[in-house]
Amino acid sequence: MNELTEGIHYYINDDGYVVLTKQYHLERGYCCGNGCLHCPFQYESVPEPRRSELLRQKNNEDAGK
């Protein structure tokens, strides 16, 4: 992946931070272990206890939809 396209690979949030999208992560193909907001890999490379916290957070957000 060479070029990143805003709106496809990333967006800029209200605080001015670049947020990588699920599409970006899928194209990269693995979890980097940083606990990214849109990680489609169930945070598999994030060390405990942070991984469990992120999964719990994600499940709570999904339940609220």
C-alpha cells in the first residue's frame, strides 16, 4: 500500500488526529498492537490487560447500536 486516500484509508477526527480506517487495516493485513480504533483483527497483537479492555469497550459500543 503506497498511497493513502482520505475517506478510504483514514479520516481526521474533531481533535485533528488522523484515524486509520478498517479498510486501511484490512489492506495492511495484520494487527500492529497499538490498539487502533478500527482494528478488524480483535486486537490480537495488543498485550493484556489492554487487549481485554479494548474488546470490552468495543462490545459495549456494538451493543449500543
